[in-house]
Amino acid sequence: MPEYQPPLFDSPAPPPKRRRAQPTTARYAKIKPKHRTLCDDCCRAIHELGQALAPYPRHAVWRRTDAAGAVLLCQAHKDERHDEDAR
């Protein structure tokens, strides 16, 4: 039976992993998706109003991130949400 050997180094415990804090306000970032990506608000309007009454969905060019998560928005819906956030 081998004798007990102490460890070579007295290494401390690894540092705790840092978690990113949830944003308190909405943040907007310009995106350039590689594939055609539709605005989430435009798609929601299609489901609420129906395909016949809803306007044609636009391409997403903005990502809005807040505590609830991220949504992809077109320019018009980004402006609407930004105005609502300012109030």
C-alpha cells in the first residue's frame, strides 16, 4: 500500500463564476441577420388580426433586450417601443 503523499501545491478553491446582472432598462442593438428574419411584433399582429387584415411583416433589424428576454424588431416597431420606454 503506497504511503500518503501531500499535494504538490496548496491551491485555493477556484473563484466563483460571475453571473451577468439582468438589465433594468431595455437595451437596443442593431443586428444584421444572415438569414431572413421577421419582426416579432409584425408576426404577433398576424396572429392577432389574421393573415387577411394584418400588414405584411417587415425584416428585423433591431434586438431589444430587457429582463423579460430578447425580441427582434423592425425599425417601425423599434421606434414605437423606444417611445413607450421613454414615457
